[in-house]
Amino acid sequence: MHDRAAQLRQLLNQHAHQYYVLDEPSIPDAEYDRLFQELQAIEAAHPELLSPDSPTQRVGGSPIDAFASVRHRVPMLSIHTETDISDQGAVAFDQRVRKQLQLTDSDAPVAYVAELKFDGLAISLRYVDHVLVQAATRGDGETGEDVTHNIRTIGQIPLRLSPQAPATLEVRGEVYMRRDDFEALNERQRQRIAAGAKSEKTFVNPRNAAAGAVRQLDPQIAAQRPLSFFAYALHFHPEDNRSLTPLEATLWGLHAYATHAEVLQNLKAWGFAVAEQTQVVQGAKGLVQFHEAIAQLRDQLPYDIDGVVYKVNRIDQQTQMGMVSREPRWAVAHKFPAQEELTTVLGIDVQVGRTGKLTPVAKLAPVFVGGVTVTNATLHNEDEARRKDVRVGDTVVVRRAGDVIPEVVSVVVEKRLQDAARFTMPRLCPVCGSQAVREDGEADYRCTGGLFCSAQQKQAILHFAQRRAVEIEDLGEKLVDQLVDAGLVKTLADVYKLGFSHLAALERMAEKSANNLLASLEASKTTTLPRFLFGLGIRHVGEATAKDLARHFGGMDAIMDASLDQLLQVRDVGPVVAQSLRTFFDQAHNREVVAQLRACGVRWPEADPQGRLDLPLAGHTYVITGTLPTLSREQAQAMLEEAGAKVAGSVSKKTTALIAGEAAGSKLEKALGLSIPVLDEAALLALLKPAA
């Protein structure tokens, strides 16, 4: 036990130094709490092992030398953490309170103030003559650091109090950073790093970012890091500078208030922000209900919390209960399941999503975090995996908040194995072996075997069957799931090989439904080249691009065999689209699926591309807006495209004319402003009428 106690003291002091002094936490809070509670238990069972340097005998870390020291006139004590994070933790606290207050079962429930436990940095604010004169961190609880120059940059902290506030007082609360402010800050940091600012870094979490901002020597830097503040406690002092014990401070000033809730109401009236979720609750039942309600609300809050705090509401009862050496008896922190934990990376797999995106996923030693057991955590993409430098065998910090997919936050580099190899993204799809490509400006690698890759089967079939593609009615998502899961369909061509017996064997597939689907499949075999090309799901090839390609080349074989230079000659086809087409058709299995679809009877009319250039409206661009008298927009568009024209979605200087119907809006105004001709339906029909 002696050796373990010494080891725990060394570990806790080391982690406290990294957390409080260096602002570089190396382990999650939950891990620190476990080590602390283990040491507490050993010292309680073996008092002879208790030593003055034990972390259990002080509140926090030492102040850093760069700031002036501030001795707290009232010690900033921490709050005891309830070890049981279930509802029983609240019940146990209420039972202790009732016992210490010598209440019987017949006495009324104890009233508590239930608050949020913010994940930030505790700060003490001293006001003299209503003016903020000093702000200090907690430090070791007795002595903190003067950070007034940075605290003045926080808009939520009043520099002068309202006249109804006492002239001299001390307010305590939490400096924190909102999640949206944290994300914006990290985005700015990433931009600076990309621009070559080697001294910059991104932050692990909002708490770390807030602590770093408060401890900046330059207040201009702190002002650039958006901080917020909640007040939760109040102390009065005598006019002299003598220090007070917490009990003396309570007796000195707070006797003016009957309850802690009244204190918070006054803080709010004097201009301080107080968390709106704070409630007065009755007894253990009220504590449990508050804990459960905030647990449900936790992920919707704009800032991080890691639990709730219960405080006896009546000041006289607080005074009666008093303190222990480290903590008040009348308050407790009741945490939620940790959202960050330590675990080990057993391996790194690459998963292929429905759209072909390749995602590296860390396979983890099972760890309970965020209320569930986690065995996988996303590494997002190659850039993120390299930035975090996650390797097999690493000890890592894993985070999970609510329904968010678990992710690796950081690596504990000190525990890395010497032979741990860097992760490299595969250049072939791990599912089908197709080429995996990463386009310029993209963060993700994608599998190019969309028609062949089993990971993309369902998405490929649904895309091909949609109304804007070949349009297979009655083939919805649930049916596609059944067909693929049953092994009846592996490629697009397999859809057309289905027979009545296959369909009738499926769950909830009646005879009529099976016949309807077979009829839809037969009808879809007759389509157009643009619809078929769009239905293949080639990256960056939408409906408009498919029409341009069909218009330019006239046939499917010409498109599949076109070189990059030939593809770049197509209107509105740039290098990215051209390369995507070439990469897709360079995969032999993609061309094989096209051949199989043809063999199954899927057909479309092909045209002489030169003949398309001779059409009357070739080279012209039209825009349709409003409601036409007799034609739908789809009909008007089809007629224009049949005459060789392109139909665009917005008006520009390249627009030949605007076809306008009733209730034409901003497009009509823009066309008139650009002096572009405006045609009605009659003029359109006249334009399309064959020449005599």
C-alpha cells in the first residue's frame, strides 16, 4: 500500500501540474477522479500513509510565476464529487445532509439549489466601490494568480456594478467558452497554421481553450478568444484586509440573506449572468429529477458541463453543517458518465460508406464513455489521422457526447510503443479493390467502383432507380435493403434478372406487388442516354452534365472511350469532371456493369453527335420561370433540349432568352435588367415550330 500511495501522489501531482499550470491536460477528468478517489480510500484505510504533499490535502495546482500572486481572503475550496453517478448518488447526499442536520423522517424535505457543473475555470472577482479591481484564479485554493487584465475582456463580467449592489464584495463563478465560439476559434487557428504560423495550435476542448486564454500575458490575445462567465457564489469582507475562514465569511456577510437562491437572484439583479437552468428543488426526489432532466438536456446546451451541483439552500443550515478540511459538507458535485476516457488502439480499419467515402476507424479496447461501451472511434479522414498521429498500440483519449459518433481526441504520446508505425490510407478500396482517389481540394478518399463495390450496392441501386434517372417505380429503400441483404442483387444488372419467384419469396411481398415491380423494371428498360448516364452515379456528373455529354458525343461508347482532352471539349465540363469520368470508366468492372445492363435489354436512342450540332437551337441557352398556360416546365425543357438547346437554372449574360409564365419573379427582373429577350409560351411554340 505504501508504494501504491506514493505512486498515486506522484501521478496526481504530475497531472495537476499539466492541467493547472501548463494548460495541457494529459488525461481525462474521469481518469484523474478515479486516481484521486483511490488515494483517498488508501489514506482513509491507512492514516499512517497520509503525508503533507498528498493531493488530498490541497485544492489544486500552484500559480505560475508569470502572474502576480493573490492570496484569497476566503479560501476557494473545491466541492466533493459523489462517487455514484447513478440516481443513488443524489439520494446518498440527501441522506448525509439529513443526518448532519439531525432531521427525522417526519421533518420536511431539505430544500436544495441545483446548479450546472460547468467545465471551465473558477475565478474570483473582487469589487471595491462597485468597480472591478481584481480577478484571480483558484490556484491552490489559498493563493491564485492575478488575471484581471484578461478578465476585463469578458463582456459578461461587469466592470462596474449597479448602484443597488453592495459597494465591496467578492463574486465567484466560472469562465468558460461556448461550443460555437470554440469551433470558430479552432477554425481560425487551422487557417493560421495553413498560412504558415508554426507557433499556433488547435485546442483539444473548450475548457482547455478557456484556461489558455485566461492565462495569456497579452490581453489582446485573450480578447481574440471569446470567453463567457457564469456567477454562482458571493462573499462579503470587512473593510480591513484580514483573511477569513469560509465559516467566518458566511457569518460576516451572508446573514443578510436567508437562502442561496436569494444570493443568486441578487447576483443576477446586479448584472451577473446566472445559468437559467438553476432550480430550487425539494429533497432527494427533486435532486434525482434535476439530474435526469439535465442529463437529457446536456448535449443541447451551448456549452460543456460534466455534471450538476447540489447545495443546501438555507444559509443557516450551511453554517450548521460547516466544512471538512477540503470541502463544504453542504454541497456536492454529481457527475454524468464521462464523455472522455482513456483506452488503447487495437487496430485501424478503413470503412467504405454508401457513397464510396473511405473513413479510417480506430478499433479500441472496450471502454465505457458517454453512457455506452465504445469499441470504435472515427478518425474522419487521412488528414485528421495524420494530424492526431494515431497509431496501433497507442493510448488515446476518446470522446463521446450524446448521439455523436465517438472520436479519438488525442494521443498520450508518452505511452507510445517504440515500433508503432504511422497510419497510411490505402490507395485501393478495401472492399472491392477498385482505385481509391482523392481529388484536389477534397479531404476524403473515395472508391471509384461505385457499380461494383458491395459497400455501395444499395446507394447505387437507389440512385439508378430514382425518377430523374431510369425511373424504376416500386423499387424503394426497404425493398432494396431486402434484395441486397438476401444476396439476390449484387450489381445493377442483377435487378433486371429478378423473377417472380425471387420476389414472391421476400417478406411482405404480395403477388400484386411483385407483378407491379416486374412491370416497372420492364418499362424502365427504355430510357434516354442522359438519364442512363446520370443513373450510373459518376461523381460530379449531374443531370445537366449528363445531357451535355450525351448531346456532344451522341452515344455511350463514345463517352466511355473519350480521352481527357476530348471530354474537356464538352460545354461546362472542366478538369475535375473530366478526370472523374475517366477514372470511372478506367475501372474494368464499371464498364462490365454497363455491358450487362445492355445485355439485360436496357436501351436508349443514340444520335450522330454532328447531327446534334445542326439542330435549330444548338448553342443557345434558355431559362424557364413562372407557370406556363398549357406546358409544364418539364415539357418545355424537353422540347427545347430536343431542338438542341440547353436549359439553365439561372439567368446570366450567356442566356439567349427567358421563357416566362405567370408569377415570374426575380429571374424576370434580372433578365430585363440585362436586356435579355423575354418570351411567353406562344413565342416558345413558334420558336420550336419546324421551318416551312
